[in-house]
Amino acid sequence: MVDALLDFMLGPMRGISEFYFEYQYIFNPIIVVLAFYKVVMSKRKNESPNS
């Protein structure tokens, strides 16, 4: 019953989440690197003098 409810509520996202959980060891480092890059670039942008 729970599985049927999840299929109804999540719809097509259910298949995407299964794919993500299967390859989580690949996606997690990518997400961490992108977040780190965004933080570094925002700090670098704030430190540059305004012309």
C-alpha cells in the first residue's frame, strides 16, 4: 500500500530517484564540488574591489 501511495504522490520522480540512489556514489561528489565552487566564486566576487 505504501508503495502505491509513493507511486501516486511522486509520479515520474520515483524513477529518477531510483536512478539517483543507484549511482549516488557518482552524483554526491559532483554536487559537493559544485557547491564548493559556488562558495569560492561568491567569496572571490565579494573580495574584488568595485571599479
